[in-house]
Amino acid sequence: MQAPAPVDISPLTHRLAVGDGIWTPERMQRVADLGYSHVIDVQAEFNDEEIAAPFGVQVLWNPVEDDFQPKPEDFFARSVAFALAAFDDPEARVYVHCAAGLHRAPLTCAAILCALGYEFDAALELIRARRPAVDFPPVYLASLARYVRQRLGMAAPLPEDVREQTGGEDALPGALDEPAR
């Protein structure tokens, strides 16, 4: 029998990591064996709750489509609240993933890092340095900037090309206030 493919995990801090989907009990066991006590699963494709239970891993399934559409502030707020609550335990470690670990999960990690006090640009730089394959689509960055400014009260400067492509976070449709799918 062939061993399951390893989980593609990129540590961002000693307590926060980003990566690809877990999908199987064997891969969830690997995540647990690496010390991750909490998982934020932002993929709409699969809910990790059932496969996490035997390993004592707490899961927030916060599904959102990778559809290159604006993301609602509540999507970020749920993930940030879960991560911050987990970090109340000094031993907790959080793994954030989507299907491939390239769009939704890194975006979510940027929101968490900002909530932990990282400046917007520093959060994005850290993620890009630790997971070079990430891609922040302009509409996703504008959604994140809107969340960071409105919910966290922090500066979130968008690069000029992102502002030109999206009109900035203030030009995003009101659908941002609707719950994530």
C-alpha cells in the first residue's frame, strides 16, 4: 500500500501554518503528529471535522469558494476569532488550509497575522517568503484590506496595480456583508 502524500505545510510562525487540504484520516494524523491542535478549513470542497475528531484536533470549517469574487468580512472574522481563541492556550498551534494552499488559506492567514499585530504589508511579505507559490488575487487583497481597515482598524495600503484593477476595497460590491457560502 502506498503511503499518503505528505501534507504541504508552510510554517509562518511557531504557532501558525498554512498549506494544502488534508482530505484523509492519515493526513490528519500527520497534522496532529506535527503538533497542530486546531485547523481552520476554508475550502468549500471538504469538511475536515469528521476526520479530525479521532485525533482531538479542533476544526473550524469556514467554507468559501475560490471563485475570484470579493470575500465577506464575516468570513475573515470567523477565522480570526477561532485562531485568537486557540492562541489563548499557549500550547495551541493552528493550521490553516484550503485545497491547494495558494489563495484562500494564505488570505486567511494574513487576516490572522494582522489581528496579531502584524502590519498589512508585513503579513503579506511573511506569507510570500514562507510559501512562495501563494497568489493573492487583486479582488481577494481588496477584500482583506477592507476587513483589516473596517474590523481591525488598521492601515491596509493596497498596491497601485490592485487599486487600478479593483477600484480599491471601497469599490467592492455590498455582497461583502453577506455570509460566506
